[in-house]
Amino acid sequence: MKGIEQAYFIGIGGIGMSAIARYLNRRNVDVHGYDLTRTPLTERLEAEGMTIHYEEDLTKIPDAVDLVVFTPAVPEEHKELQYFRANGFPVKKRAEVLGMISKEKRTIAVAGTHGKTTTTSVLTHILRTGGLDCSAFLGGIAGNFNSNYVHGEGDWVVVEADEFDRSFLHLHPELAILTSMDADHLDIYGDAGSVTEGFNGFASQVKQTVFHKEGLSVKTPAKTVGYGIETGTCKAVNVKVQNGYMVFDYHSPKGNITNLNYTHPGLHNVENAVGAISIARAVGVTDENIKKALASFKGIKRRFEIVAKTEQIVYIDDYAHHPEELKAAINAARTFYPSKRLTGIFQPHLYSRTKDFVDGFAAALDLLDEPVLIPIYPARELPIPGVTSKLIFDKMDNPNKRMMHKEEATELFSSEEGLKGVEALMTLGAGNIDQLVPKIRKAIVKVK
């Protein structure tokens, strides 16, 4: 990454793109970029000194650019991407650049269909609490750092290894965590077998140890260590909810840690913590600092984020966009708020994912007391004939299910009448459902 004085990002507002932009900005690189929409994140990037515009405009491109970074979500016909390619600029995918950065450090990578961001964030918090001045590239805004990029001067870097577009194959980490290998991104992989093949390709590039969820079949020449709840070489036992914490003991052949208090709810998050603890111990973090870090972890924006809590209503926002993630988020809410009636607003993400997992989505949403479906967020995709939210809706058995437009849901749940009888509310999805959050929050705090 030496010799780069000016970098240009196409899609700079993406969570992975902005982390790399922040990394280069901290290294005194002049960062420019394009994004489709102005957001709170792009506004923060501008406040940090980056130059961003929001229309495809070749006149906004600076004269000298040493590196162009783009995300696969940007269409091939994008004017600026075509310009850079036609004129011989060094154009690289985000994943390639992350691979280049990681080569300069001792890398810990966290991969998995679900749980990457939480595991990466809590691991980073544990390492830094334990005195390792690591850097980190996170897939969300972590509460302890208020950022998706953590700057460190030490030898270690923690990275989220994204399976989309086989991006994680650009990484050759020393240590890795593999949280899950469920079928997803079938528009890229084609079938579940190819997804597993992709993850095994990533695992084969790990140099030392792969800590993996117990039960996963991992093919790699590296050492493998299984972890889980009540199962695995490293495991959580005696798990319970107590005083707003997940409380558990950690057992491994290298010794046990008792009475851990973890702030992040749900059994799936305890499992993620076990993976993070196992890595932290492997690099020398003390048990005392592990306990301190788990108890002080502030979570991640849009990962079971408690947006508002009053005597009447608790409001949770979550990024869940796969059936397994939906189940995990809903079950976590049940664990922490067992007596509350649970209402959830879900926005499916991608036509292809909706088509591939329609039965799973229906079953997961049936776990809610009152499920509300809004239209699909297309992201990078064109519509698929016959694939709408109604496809899920028609498969659901829940007698209280409802369908409405996003604007209708916003209006309903940001009104006193619409919130009447609501005890626990969740907004769920990876699209622009987060636009509902400020209005709903404002309404909830006014409810008496």
C-alpha cells in the first residue's frame, strides 16, 4: 500500500468500503469518492476530511488517482467505473485491497454466513482491552469504537472475511474463526455445495488455526478447534440470563473461566463470544481482561440494537436478512423479554434470496406474535417475475400476519394509535428499513 497519495472509492458509503477509506485517510492519503445516497455515514466520512459526491459525474474525479476501489454492488455500466477502466487506472475490488492491507500485518479473519460482525467486534474489544493495539475492519458500527474501522499501531489486524463474491479468498490469515456455513448468496454460488466449497477454500488459506463452530466440516491443512454451547473443545456451559446479562462459564483444555457476564443477548451471541474468547486466549489475553471486555461490550449498530426502552415498550433494530438470522434475533428477544408480546416488521433483502429461502423466511416470521411484511429491498438486483413479499406471506401460518408498504408501516408504528398494545417491537432486515428507526423511536419515547 506504499506510494498511494490519492485514492478514489466508487460506493464509498458501503460499510466495508468506508472502513478501508478510513484506513487510508488515517495514513494521510487524499480520499475522494462517489456514493448513490448521502447518509449519516457518508456525512461522517466528509467530516473526517474525505471528499464525496452523489451523482455520476466525471468532472468530480480528481486529476491524479493512484488507486481506485470499487464494490461489486456497483453496476458494470457505472460511468465512473467505465472511465477508470478505459483510461488504465489501477482498479481493484474492495476485497483485493483488504487482502493487500492484511499482508502487512498478522491477520485474524472472521468468516461465516452469520455472526461475523458481532464476533469480529467483540474479538477486537477483547484484544484491545487485553493490551493488544490491533487494527480492525468491521462490518458494522461497533459501540465501543463508534466506528467500523479501528486504528492500531500493533502487529495484529482483525478483519471480517466476507463470503459474498468469494471476497474472503483474497485473505491469508494466521488465525481464523468460522461461525457458520449456511447456504446464502446463491445468486453468486449457485448451490449450497458451492458455498461450502468456498468456505473450505478460505479455511485452506489459514496458516495456523481455524476455530470453527462445532459440527461444521472444515477442510484445511491448518489446525482446527471446534467451539460451541455445551459441545466442542472450547465451550460455554451453565448458560443463563441474569440481571440483563448472558451469564456462562467457558471450558477448554487450557483451563476454565467462570461466571462470565456478557452484554449481548441470545445463545447465538454466547456462541460467537466463545469463538472470540478462544482466539483471544491463543494470542495471550488474560482471563481477567476477557471477563472485563465481555461485561463492557456495547454491541453493534443494527445487531440486536435496543433503540428505545420505556416502561411500556422495548424497541429492537436488527440487520437479520437470512432465515437463520431472523430465528436467532427473534429467539434472543424471547430470551430477554419472555413475557412480552413480540411484533416484528421485516423487509426482505434481494429477490433472489427471497426466492431461495421463502419457506425458511415464512417459518422464522411465524415465531413472532404479530409479523408485518413490507416490500423487498432490491439492492443490486432487478425484479424476478412472481417474487414479492407476498410469496413469503402466503406461506406463513401466523393468523396475525399483515402486509403493508414501508411508508404505511412507518406511519402506523410512529403513531400513538399504531403503538397501542405493542410491548416489544423489532425492525428486521438489511435494506433501507433503518429509515423507519428514528421516526418509530421518537414516537415510542412519547408513549405514556
